[in-house]
Amino acid sequence: MNIKINRFELTLNAIGIGVSFICFFHCLLVITIFLGLIGSNIHIIDFFEDDLNHFILIAASFFIAFFSQIRSRTINNSKIQKIIISNKKILIIGGSLLSLSFFVSEIFSELLIILGAFTLLSMHMNRLLNLYRK
């Protein structure tokens, strides 16, 4: 396998881990604030209260997850390339949970984002572990 592709995969999955972790951590903060476990004077919460910023982070998380799972393989030693998407089920589940978060409100939206972000985070971690095992 080409080292450049491995670096590209590594970079995309590392970025995906970062974005998914930000989603996951933000939603955990919102829930702990909602439950009254911590104060609401954390300024990063204000940034994500804007619906556009929220949408951009979720969309970025999904698209990075999608593009980080695309592989290409040569078919029967010919010049024809076959495109393969790894971890399809996990990607569909995580993307569905993130997408559903737009159709529910308040705490239910945050719970769906936590589950979706955690699903995509685990997918990226699994892919990175597989890259290091090769």
C-alpha cells in the first residue's frame, strides 16, 4: 500500500476523531448544565447555540467520517479501480443518529448527537488501530 494514502487516511481519521470528540464533549456539557451539575458560564456553549455553527459541526463530522472510510482497490490486477466504503453499517448508524438530531429538540437532540458522535468516534478509532496493525 502506498505510504501517501496511509498518511492521508491517518490525517482524515485524526481530524474525524477531533471533530467527533468536540461534538461528544459539547453535548455532554450541555446535558450536565441542563441537569444542574455544572454552571452555565462556559463560553464554548454559546458558540454552539447558534444553529448554523451546530449544523456546520455535525455536517463536518459526517462528511469527514464518510470520506475517511473510502478505499480503492484494483480489480484483478487491471487498471480498473473499485471503490469500497469501509465500516458502512457504523457510518450509516452514526450519520442517522446525527441527522435525526435535527428533527427533535432540546435534550433528545443532545442525546442523539452524543450517540452519533460516539459511534463515529469509535469508527475512527477502529480505523486508526487497523492502520497501525498493518
